[in-house]
Amino acid sequence: MKIFLVGFMGCGKSTKAKQLASRLNCPVIDIDAVIVEREGKTIAEYFELHGESGFRNLERETLRTYNYPETCVVATGGGLPCFFDNMEWMNENGTTVYLQMEPAQLVSRLHNRQKRPLIRDMDDEQLLAFINMKLAERNPFYYKAKLIVNSFDLDAETLEQKIFQQ
């Protein structure tokens, strides 16, 4: 079983992927980390050089061509489900889980903004407005997930139970 974790930046995709993979005794794949390793550049550097459209194309290619093990947990980038037919592809190839969180909770978790090109220069008020705007755009994609869970204070055991109860 391939489990794809989706949601807005800061909702805990990478952390929950590691915890869940540990519980399931399987590998974790972080799409952003795969891109950084393959390209030899941070996501921010890649954005600077190729723009968002260049990054989204690379992200799509990475998602589709990665040699996934039979069982794994995949952490996706926050925008990945919202471009091309990435969400449909993930639904066809595994179980998608939307780690949902309220905008104010996301702001409280996004302290180190320098490594996040879309929010690098925003203060908390600007970030809250940005998150609200982006969630309005992205939720139609996120809500296509097979499972939607509130990820605030979510532990890996509860996440595992919810995935296998569906």
C-alpha cells in the first residue's frame, strides 16, 4: 500500500510520514527531498532558477517516475496535488490522506519561512491572508483525498487507525 500525505505547508506531512512509516515498518519518500537530491539544489534555489511552472513540471515528473516500493508513505509538497492531474494519479496509485489544519494553526507552525519561497518575506498577518487565499484555491484538490483528517495534535497511531479503518 502506498500512502500519499497531502496538505498545506506546515500541516506536518513530512513529520507524519516519518512517524507513520516507522509504525508500518516501511520506507518514507519525501518528494521535495527526492527533488533536492536529484537536482542538487534546494526547492527555493530551483524556484529561483526555473520559476514555479518549471518546479511544478519537475514535481509532476518526480511523482510519476519515482520507483516506489510496494508499501511506503509519501510526503508530497503542499502544491503538488493542485497541478496537472497529480491528485487523480495519486488516488489511482495509492491511498491519499489530506492532513487538514486551520489557517491560524498553520501560521503558528510556519516560523522558519526562509526555506519556503512562496512565503519567505511575509509577516504573520500577510501569511494568514495568503493561507486563506491558497486554501480557497487548493481545497477543491485536497478534498479529493480518500481520507481527510484534522492533523493538529494528530499522533501516528491515530493516523494509522484512521487509514486502515476506511
